[in-house]
Amino acid sequence: MRSAIVLMVGIALMCGIASGQNYGLGNADPAVFSKFKIPETDLRAFWSTAGFSTDYYKTNDTMSFYNYNNFSTSLSGILYPHYYLLKENDDRYLSLSADIYGNYLNYFSQSSGTPYAPLVNKTQNKISDVNLNAAFTYRNYPDEGEMYYSIGSNVQADLHDSYQYESYTSVSNQYFGTKSQTYSLSLGIGWGKMRNVTSIVSAIRFQERLKQLNLANSDLSEKTIEDLAQEFYRQGYYSQVHVRPDKFFWQDIEKALSNDGVSLNGINEYADSYLREVPGELRFARTEGLIGGINLQMKYVNSYGSNWFPKIQEQLSPTISVYTDLSHQLSLNSQISINLSIDGGPNLIKYSTVKQQYDGLLNIDYNYELTDRLVFSAGNTLSDNFQNSYQQGTNFTNILNLTINYFVEDQLSLSGSYYWHYQRMNDYNTYIKYGESDNSLQIGLTYYIDRGFIYP
């Protein structure tokens, strides 16, 4: 197994040296990432999905001794409205999203008609599901400095009802239902800024393609690079606010280029296609900054199941969370990220099985773009969960991932990955105690769907 990993990494390095293509030789200093400012963004979007269907089926079977009739009918429908709001700049972030998913099914079937057994067999099912999700996040730097405060809330409600009625020689009527509700409110303070700077890479790559097409004779100015980066940052928004998003996106790109006297007018079809490939060249998301803080959260969970015992389970938990995140571009093509968080608190519900719960998480990720099409990634995640219920329980996990992606096309890559997982668990309530380790080596194709630059 280790030999296979060493061989995989060696092949990647040789391919990188042999076919490497460097971007941004002039203004590719990693300092360009720290200078990036998030553009002013104001987006509101609403969309909805609805569906309706009905079916009717009837048969009549005639044989020498009996007539047999059966029919069935069903009615179903779904409704899924969604609302999204985002207001963002370098000193403020506000997002609000809400969606409701509703599904209903009514099914009925009946069989009857035999002279030797003149019974009528009936089956009826009524199933309904309603899911509500709403999330609110606000972060503000009041003095345009490094200190910030944050407010967040989350509401989730899942309702499932199922009625089953069957009549044969006897009559039975059954109800199955589950309901769960989760409410949380968090308040926090912190220091630092973390920015998504993926669009900086796109801007520099766009510059290099301009030079290769002889549309630019030298590096673009820092102001133009910044303007291009802001347009690439907003690229994911264009489909929400314009009927023809591609047209308006490239119009704004041309406006940014006009600062340095560069024009895209009159380019041939090949050059046009070559430049339009840049927005899809996201190999991994880039973030830059250092951030840390403390969150206070109150969370209430209520669950009901008609077949459970006890039928109602509740949990009310005040939680303190301390966290720090660091992400830094070591060069234009490499990035390291470290995330550390510790949180925990008691459960205030008297008869709940979990009295206290504490969690710790440490995650380290490293990404290195050997060439514009070959990317090496490594990540390790350590997590530890401690629960104090009637007796104590712990759950320790370590996960290691090593991956090499060769992008055959911008959305298709040949992937090789190694995965190692270790878990040690002690649960004295269920008398489960074990430790296990497993690993795997995988090679395959990965297709990326709905890739973009904007991450909420």
C-alpha cells in the first residue's frame, strides 16, 4: 500500500515538472491576496418548484370460474419555495435563507369480485412531509478594523405523517408519525478577517492568457487585477440578477480591462473560447486570513416518534465554543489551512440521556497546484467527543486523506486517493467499546457539478 502511494506521488511530481505552466510571473507575489477587498454585493433571489401527478389503473380478469376486478388511484404533489438574501462587503456579512418543502401522497387500491370469496380488499395510504429550514447569519466590523461581533440563528422543523388502512378479513388502521424541531441562537465576538480570494487566481490566470494571445504586452496594473478579481468574485451572482448572465459578466470584464487600454473587440473564436475557460478553472477554493473568536449558543431540540419509547425526547443546551482558523497562500499555487475548535456545555433538560457534551476538532489541509491541471491535496482531521450521561462515553476519530487530481477537462479529473480512518469508542450506556482502523486506495474519475467562487 505504501509503495503505491509513493509511486502515485512520484508520478505526479514528474508530470508537474515536465508539463508545468506558471501563471502570474510578475505580480504573483502572495501579498496580492492580503490586499483583496470583498466587493459590495446586494442580492435577493426567490424561486420555487412545484409538481403534481395523478394515476388511475383498472383491470378486469375473466376466467371460467370467476370475475376479478381491481383498480388503484394515486394523487401526489410537491411544493418547494426558496428565498435567499445576501448583503456583503469587506466589513459586513448578512445572509438569510429560508425554504419549505412539502410533499403529499394519497394512494388507494381495491380488489373485489370473486363469487367464491366476495370480500372487498382495500388499501389506503396517506403520506405527508413538511420540512422547514431557515438560517440567519450576521457579522459586522463596527470600526472597520479587525474586531467583529456576530449573530446567528437556525430553525429546522421536520414533520412526517403516514396513515395506513387495510381491510381483509379484519380491519386495521395504523398511524406512523415523526416530528422534530431544532432552534438555535448564537452570539459571538472575535478578531481577524477571512476572505475568499479564489478570484485572485482567476484574475492572474486571465492576465496570463491575455499575454499569450498578445492582447496584453505586460502585467496588468494592480488596480485592474483587483477590479478583475472582484468581477470573478461576483461571477456566481450574475445568473441570479441577469436574464443573460454571460453577456453582462463579460461586459463588466471588458470595463475592468479598459483601465489598462486592453480590449477584447475583434478577437477570433479560438481566443474568445480560450479566455472564457478561466471561470471554470477552480481547482480548490482559496481563502486568506486569520480569525478567532468565542460563540455563545443556546440550542433546543424536540423530537417525537409515534413508535418510540419514550415518545418525546428533548434537549436544551447552552454551549460555549472557542475557535481559530488560519488560511495562508504559501505561493500562488499552494495553500495551507488550520482549523481548531473546542465547544461544549450541559443539557438543562432533567430526564435527557445526555447530561453534558464536549467536542474538540483539529483539521489541517494542504493543497499544491503542481501545474494548471495537476493538484495534490493532503488533509488530516482529529476529533474527540465526550459525553457525560448516566455514565461517561468518548468517541475519538482520526481521518487522513491524500489525493492527486489530474484535470482532463475543467470539470473532469482523473483522481487517485488514499484514505486512512481510525476510531476508538467507549459508550458505557450501551456497553459498546471498540477500536478500529481501516484504509483504502482509490483510482477513478471525478466530475464536478455546479462549481463556483461564492461560498456562504
